[in-house]
Amino acid sequence: MNPKFNWCFAMLLSLLFAGCFQTTTSSKTGPALEERVFVVNIADDDIKLKEYLQYHKQVWPEVEAGFKKAGYKKIVLYRYANLLVMTITVPAGADLNSMGKIAEGYDPKCAEWNKLMSNYQVGVKGTKPGETWVEATSFYSFINQ
């Protein structure tokens, strides 16, 4: 692979991860929010990758309603080859385990979705067996104020 491309990709990931724990306040003086960043791999299988991406073109409405009920403000997925990066925006200090349980418990389709998606996901290097999404830690931040 082109070394210049590798450097650019590394910088992009660095900047993305830099926002892992940024806390912001809504412009409407709402509650403080924070962005958290997670990573996972998709199984090294072109068919599985295509299926996974296809599912995400039309996420089931029950799943998004569960996210809303749990208090997620924003969820964005990014992809490079088989690496997925997810940013979530939640109220500052939110308990993600509780939020996940609320979202999954909202409707049986939510648990079904999570089970289905787990068939495509593989932990990144260094994860424990069976572990998929892991939180990335911030190591650099630039803010121009």
C-alpha cells in the first residue's frame, strides 16, 4: 500500500479518535453531550460485508426507536475496508450499559437486530474471544477556539 496513503489514513483515524471524549453543550443550552468512539472489524468475507452494509441502508425502525428511547443523540458509522468506526453522542456521563439494555429491551426486534449483526462482527486485534465493539481511547485533541 502507498506509504503516503497509510500516513493520511493514520492521521484521519487519529483525528477521529481525538474526539472520543469531547464534551459539548447544545447550542440551545441543553444538557452537556459527549462523543464516544468504538471500533470493530467485519468478517473477512466479501459477501458478509455486502450483507452488513445492505442491512445498514435500511436499519429497522424498531432499532432506531430503541436508540431514541435509550437517550442516544447521534450514532454514525464509518468504514475503511473491514474496519468499522462508530461514534455515538450521548449525555455526558451516560451509563452505556444501561442505555444498551434500554435500547435492546424496547422491542424484540432490537435484540434480534443485535444478534443478527453479531454474526458479521469480529473483534479488532487485542480483543478477548467473543468481544466485538471496543471503545477507542483519545490520545490527541486539537480545538480551534
